[in-house]
Amino acid sequence: MYIDIFRIRGSLIVLLLAVAISCKRYPLGRLAARVVDANNAPVGGVAADLYKVTPSGNVYWRAARTSGNGMAVFGGKQGVIEGEYIVHVTLMPWQKLAPGEKNDRAVRLRADSDVTVSFRVVPRVPDSFLRSLPADSSQSRHLRDRSPHA
């Protein structure tokens, strides 16, 4: 059996060139969400979602969860294709966004950039706890003023 090594090598080179040409390289950047508490300590376990709505109406979505360092990285080591996105966090029932913080943050990611969207959270005080405090105490007034249910 005769094998023409030069013919095989030539075919492999053509195949590799065809694969290289057909593979598009998209411009990527790194995008992350960072969640900290009122003392700037990282908050782990927070669900973070990344949304992209295209002009045609398609919605693309990626999910991540903050680790012990408070960071949720979208796209892993590969990153995320450049573009405009919305970052949303879903907090635990005992947490809420700090006063003045907004969810659903718009962000623009450019190729080779590193963007981190930060969120600050505070404890959510349960209504049952607020009702258990004496109405005239300074502590109850302070907590009621900070509660989203007051």
C-alpha cells in the first residue's frame, strides 16, 4: 500500500486554512458584578444575570453567582462579546440594595476592556421584628425609617 505523504500534508494544510478562515474571532472583554455589604466586605452567593437585547428583539442571557470574594464573572476566562448589556442581581431574602443603589444597570463593554459593576447591599429587617419593637424607641424609629416596608 502506497501512501503519498506530501498529498496528505497538503490536504491537512488546506483543511487547517479552511477551519481558520471559517472561525470568526469576536472582540471580547471581561465583565463582572461585585457585591459588597455596608462595610465593604464581599458578599458571596448572590445571583447575577447579564442580559443583552438585540435590535431584532432576541434576548441573550448569562448567569453567574458571586463567590467568596463577592465577584461574579460572566463568560469565564473567555470573556463576553463587546456590546451593551444590563446587569441584574437577585439578593437573598435577608438582603436588599443599599439606599440609593439601583438594580438593572446598563453597561457598555468594549473589546479588551475589564468592567466591574458594583452593588452595595444591607440587611433587610423583617416586618415581624419591626412590629415587636416598642413604637417610641429610637431604635425602632431608626429601623422603620430604613425599612422598605415602612
